[in-house]
Amino acid sequence: MSHQLGRVVSEILHRYFGELVQQVGNDLFIYGSKPISMIVKTTGLPRKQVIESLRTLLKFDLASFEPSVHEVVADYKLLPDNVLLLIRYPRYLLQIKSKYGTEAELLVEELLQQATSTATGLLVTVATKNKDDKEKNITILKLKDTFVSLATAGYIQQAPVADTKEGSSDVPSLVPVATIVPDLDSRQLIHAMTTGSLADIKDNIYWKVNYDRFHQDFRDDIMVKAMTRRIDDNAGELMRLLLQQMYLSSAAWAAESNPTPALDIREAVRRAADKSLLSQHVDHYLKVLEENGAGFVRRVGDAGGGQLVVCGRRAAGRLLEAVLDHVVTERLGSNAARIFRLIRTKKYIEEDDIQKHAMLPNKECKELTYKLLEEHFISVQPMKKAASSGAMAKAIYLYHIKTHDVAHTAQELCYRALHNCLRRGAHERNAHARLRDKQRRVRTIVHGMRMRGEPQQNIDDVEETLTPPELAVLKDVEKRLKQLSAAELELDRNLFILNWYFMYPK
Amino acid sequence: MSSNKNDDPISDKILNIAKKNPKGISDKDIVAAVPDLSSAELVAAINKLLQQGVFDLFNQGGSLIYRLKAQTSKQAVKGADNEEKVVYNLIEEAGNKGIWIRDIRIRSNLANTQLTKVLKSLESKKVIKAVKCVNASKKKVYMLYNLEPDRSISGGAWYQDQDFESEFVDILNRQCLRFLQQRADKIKNNPKGPILGRTQSFATAVEVQKYITDLGISNVKLEVEDVVTILNTLVYDGKAESNVYPDGSKVYRAIESLIPPPGLVQVPCGVCPLVFKCCSTGLVTPQDCKYMDEWLEN
């Protein structure tokens, strides 16, 4: 809950929901939890608008509420972590598209936009929207199957429902429910499609996207890629199989998974079998993965041909270290990164020893060490000899790294960078709002004319209202915005690793 | 010893026992060694030897102890006065680690000016030399002229006249990395299995040393431990990892970082020196940031 986080969250809310929601969100971020009347008072907005904004926030799960002390009104609270997820949406879509195809992408996209929806409602909307698209060839039956498989795989889940228990206060509370894979009636769906009304169908189970399931995929992806980089493709593949085995027996985010017998892995490899090299040398690959795999995998026993555990916590730590190394390298140079790593390896080290091991000139070494200290990448612990006399009592200064604190430093930096990107994007949009507006108008007009089948001559006339210099500017802006949003996604990836690390208590 | 050859058999005998007992001999030992001698003759012989400066005389628990002086000191201090002898002994004791002038002063009890004079004269005779210490540039240590300074004083191969040669280290660092990288790919999809591939991608320090020596980029002879130091810097650079073979020798392998450069360093803010001064309003803002302009231009 830092000031920087507040800035990012505010900027994101502004981009996706506009100024009013931003104001309310800001207010909630600063004061923690408060009831509506207090929000009205501090923001100075009309009560109606505040309620509207809160409704939006609650709908997208960006805020929560709970009964206040008096039990008659609700206190609202912003969920900044969920707000940050808004910029991750493109990644969810990409992930689901590569795994389940276009139908799944359309479903998830619609669901993300609507926040919650009934299964039939969602299916009918998506099918109707893509009715005319011949290329994709979307049918409601295909969508239904995809929906079921998404629900089975846990990418979507049932939304929490209001607690209807008696004796509870006036303020309802949301309780999560177990997801039951729905059994949808195809005939009803087709009927609803043709009539275009959902009134006949009684469907009151609401669905929402399960972010956590996506995050597991991202996590697996990072681990597999890391192993591929460190050893080779086969080791990456093996890592993937190990993770799959892990899901069968342990919690997804466990610090250390339950032991998996190597026998099961061998079996899984044989079934996957398209990698001949891997299946030939499974045991060797396991051994190498264990010894040179940066500690992602650990052997815990020899029973049943060896027991392996996946160390999520250690993997997060290692990846965090890699991130920090990169950051230090880019900010202060590779020599500083050398010192940084040296200190990490030696845990506690004196200044003189740093010079000796880092093989750098004295002056440069000292300078870099102090720079690292200044930017909070390393810490120093003075050790005073107790009760020794006078000038001879020289204190020893031990440099060390507090990983948790440094991770926070990096997180702050990420927030700052993300805020700046968002801010810059908003600025670019504002500065060229008129032109972009014009372009959009021209496009709609041209589109409409094409639909009506008007002569090419007229269409060209309309298109020429955008002058070449204007087009050049637009192209330029487009490019910049694209670069900025790519950067936002990359920063989000970075934050993902950091958050993964923070997931495990210190 | 040739200069101290004595015609006198008595002196010879005394010297012999003294040599056998490097801790020193007492009067009784001498009497036991040469029993057929009168005390007057004995005194004369010992006095003669003392005059020659063969013995040091100590008082231990009330009895006198004669101890043979080390050979070299006898030669070197020839023609020197007592102060020089004392200073010389202290310096000699320090060996190739050298001794600091302050320590000489305290231990010899000589006045500062006198001591400097003595040291100067010894230096001019090329008996001792002053060596600058690499750890503290102003600290000078004295040692015997013919000694090679210890690594802790001279800094080993990496120092030229007390200056650290960072370029040299950099070049070696790069060459070592190149050598390791040549092998690193062997582990990737090795048809003979990953363990063999891993073994092939490892290099021992001896191999690296041979490679460096064959390259001929260094005119200083590099020891294996020097190469190990360089290889360790590669490990600290995150470009290599080290393992230990079953026989205890250390091996190295070039590696890549676990992840490609993260998002933070791909945006200008991640490397921006002003990032902590950057605000929504004021002089430094993301809206008119020069670094961002440059970044977005290309």
C-alpha cells in the first residue's frame, strides 16, 4: 500500500472507467474503508454518481464491502491488486486463445467485459455478435462445448453469491460457491438464438473469470522457459510434466509441492513420447534438472525410483534474484551487478573483501558499493567492538542484502514506471484527441458508405478529408501508443514475478 | 660460514653445539662440550666469539644464554653500526610480508629521525627495500632486498606498480567467458544424454589456464589460482556457474540468466537517474520526459 501504488491505481481507473470512478477510487485508496456518505463528503461528488462509481467498482471486483460497526451501512474498500489486473487482460486473452482457440478467446473477452454473466446470456451474446463473421464460423454449439471445457479446466468459475442465511445483518455478504460444471440444453440455446430473447430460460447461476487459474499458467510458463534457457528444450518439457504431476497432488501455489515419484514422471514422459531424446534419457534429465536447474526441483527420497518436489518458493526467489540482477545491471552497470551478486553469494561481507573478490579497482569498487547502498539495493550492518578504547576501536561494516526489502524497492520502481507509461499514454491520447476523433468519424462514415454501396469516388472524397500530414501524425501516435502498451504488459510481467515472490511469507 | 672459519678448535667446538641447539646454549652446555678447558680459556674463547658477533647474548632466568646468530645477518650487517643491525634484524624477521616503519620504531626504540637515517642508509646499500602496499597506498613496508613481496602486499598478477590493472582483468574475464561459451552449447539436446553433455560443457580451471596461456595475451605468468579468481568474477557476473567434481576440483560452465530482461529495464524509467524525482506535476514529469521522447522516437 504505497503512494506509488495509489498513483498507478488511480491512473488505471481513469483509463478504463473515467474520471468519476478515478476520484472515488482515489478516495477509497487514501482512507482505507469508508461508507458512502463519507465518500460523498470528501469527494464532493453527488451521491448518485458516487453510488454509480461504487457499483462499477464492485461489479468488476475492484472493491469490496463489509458491514460497518453499526451493522446497518456498508464500508467500502478498494482492492488495488485487482485494479492492477486490468492491464493484464490482453495476456489472459492471448493465453486462452493459444490454449483453447478463438471461441474461448471470445468467451473470455466477453466475460471480462461484463465481469459476471449467466452461461446462457454469455453464449447467446457472443454467438449473436459473431453471427455474420463467416471466417471464424462460430456456432453456439461449439461455444457451448468450449464453455464447458473452460469451466472444467477452471478458467471460469461461478461468481460468489449473497449470503442468505438468517440472522445476518442488513448488509449482505458474498460467499464463494463451488463451481459445478453446467449442463446446458442445446435446444434451448438455439431457441434463444433465433428468438433473440433470454426470457424463457431460467438461468440464475452467474460466472466470472478465474484469474488465479490464468496466473498458474503464467507461473508454469515462466518456470518452463527458465529451464529451457538454463538447460534445453527437453528439460523445459520435463519441467512442464513435473508441474502437471504437481497439480494432481498439491495446492497450486504451495511453497513446496508434495513429493512426486519419479516413476510417474517416467510414465508421463512415455505418454508424451514425441520427444525421443527426453524419453531416452529421462533419468539423466531429472538428475541434471535437479543439480543444475537453479533449485526449482529437489529430490527428497529414493523410494520408488526417487521422489521429487517442485519448490515454488525457491523458484520465485531465484527469479526475483534474476530480475534484481537485471535491474542493477541496467541502472548501475555490470560491475555494480557483480558486486551485488558477490554480496548475495557471501551473505555478509566486508568492504575490503568485496574489493578483493570483485577484482575491481579500489575507487570504482567503493563508489559502486555506495551507489548500491544509496539506491537501497544493499544494506549495511555496523559491528562495533564493545567497550574498546578510543581510536583503535574500528567498527566493521558488513554489507548484506535484505531480499525482501530489495524486492519492495523493485516493486516501487515498477509502479513508478507503470504509472509513467500510463500517464504518458493518457497524455498522448489527450494531445491528439481531436485528430483521433476525426479519424474515427471518417472510418465510420466510410464504413457506412461501403455498406450502402456508394461509388468509390465519394468514398475517396471522404477519406481525403484526412490530410497526409494528419495521417503521418496519426501513424506516429499510433506507434507510440503501441510501444507504451507493450511496455505496460512487460512491466506487468515483471510485477507478476515480484508478486509471486511476495506470496510466500518472509 | 666461510668468513667465520676459526683456526681455533675450541671455538669450533662451541659453534658446533650452538648450531645443534638453535634455542641457545648456556655456560654449562659449553663446559660439558669442552670439559678439558680451564674457565679462563673458556672465557677468552667466548669473548672472542662475541666480539666477532657470532653470538647473541641473552639473560634467561638469571643464567646467560648464548644463541647463534642467523648466517645472513652476519654478512649483511658487516660494517654497520648497532642501530642498523637492530633494524636489519627486525626487517629480516618480517620476511616477505614486510614491516611497517611504525612497528620498527616501537620495537627498536629508536628515535624517529635516527630511524629514517638508518633506513635510508640500509636502502642505499641495497640491503632492504621499501614496497608500497596495495591495500593502503600510503603505507610503506620494508623488507629485505632480495625478497619477492607477498601476494597480500603486491596484489599478485593483477597489480603493476601498485596500480590495479582493470583492463587486464577485463580482457581475461572476456576471454574466459568465450572459452566457456564455446562449450556451453554441448548440453543442449546432446544426443548422448544431458549428463554427458553437461560434463562436456564444464571446464576446469586448469583447462582455462592452458587456453589463456596459449592465447598469449598475458606476459605475466598466470597461476591456476589467478585463473580461478577470474572465473569467480564470471560467476559473480552471473555468466557462469561453478560445480564441484567428485574429485574435489572446481568446474565452470557458462549459463544464461533465467529470464530475459524484465519489463522494468525495457522502459526508460527503469534506468532513469531522475526516477525518484519524477512527479505528476513539476519540472520532471512523464508527460514531457526527454528520455521517454527519445525512447518513443525510435
